[in-house]
Amino acid sequence: MTRILIFSLAGIAGLGLGVMFFGGLWWTIRRGLTSPRPAMLFLGSALLRMAVALAGFYLVAGGEWPRLVACLIGFLVARSIIT
């Protein structure tokens, strides 16, 4: 595959990871307001969101730093869109 296609796919994957991460944060905050144990909800959500995001970055990068950068850019674009 061409480099542009690979970097585009990495960016799209980063966008998906960002939507998952920040969408999960939004969901956690909304549910935490009514939860009987909000500390457990926030802690569990943070650990799960970070684990999925880090695993996604690791898989997308595949040992190549330019793909990791493209994925990170997509992640940050998702952050801008969601906030």
C-alpha cells in the first residue's frame, strides 16, 4: 500500500480511538452524577478507556513511529470535535 493510504488509515483509526475515549469520558461523567459509587465508576472507566486507547495505539503503530504520529493526530482531532 502507498504511504499516504497507510497514514490515512492510521489517522482514521486514531479518530475512532479518540471518539471511543472521549465519548466514554462523556458517558462516565453523565452516569457518575447519579451513580451510588461514582469513585468506582470513574476509576474503572479511566482504566478501561486508557487500556483500550493504548492497545489501539500499539496495534496501529506496528513499530513505526510515523504511523503512531498519524494515529495521535487523529486522536487529537477527535478531541477537538467532541469538545
